[in-house]
Amino acid sequence: MRCKLGESSKLIHETLQTVCGDCACSYQNVCRWVREFNEGKDSLSDCPRPGRPKSCVNEQTIASIKKDIDEDPHISERELNGTNGLSYGTVHTIITEHLHMKKGMCPMDTPFVNC
């Protein structure tokens, strides 16, 4: 808004420092934002980025883990990690939070069970 009113980057940054104190963003960021708004950008939200999505937990990965567990209830989380190319934490999250399963208590080779 201040950019559209024609205020300078310096004045906008000074205002932010007055309002936010030490939490204010840097002068360099304010300059970049003012330049981007002057070039036609109308939002501070990030543009989509190439590469792997932030979260790889989706219907496909959940179904893949469920299929592997259904085929071999004695499979370990580490084995699921290796066969699906997911991190151990992601596999554990899918099993516990999405499939609502857990490994049986004893013995070690107890299959996954519904919670």
C-alpha cells in the first residue's frame, strides 16, 4: 500500500522499524519488495518452485505403504523406507497418523495392527 502511495523504500523501512522494532525485516528486503511491486507484482506470496514438493505424504504414498504392509504385515518401517524412497520419519507418520496403525508390542516380529 505504501509503495502504491509513492513512499520510498527508506521511509517504508523506517516505518516498519518504528512499528516492529528489532523484528522488522531488513532494508534490502524492503527494497526488493518495492522493486517487485513497481514491476507489477501484487502479492508477497512465493511463486511455485521446481523440484520435490515440501511434503511427499499424499494419497499415492499412503496407498503404497498400505499395500506393502498388507502384503507383508511383518515388514519393518526401515524396509518400507527403503522400498518407497521415503524418509523413516515420513513412513512412520504415514503408518501412525494416516493409516492409524502401530507395530505390536512383543515379540519384535509382531505385525502392524490397527490402533
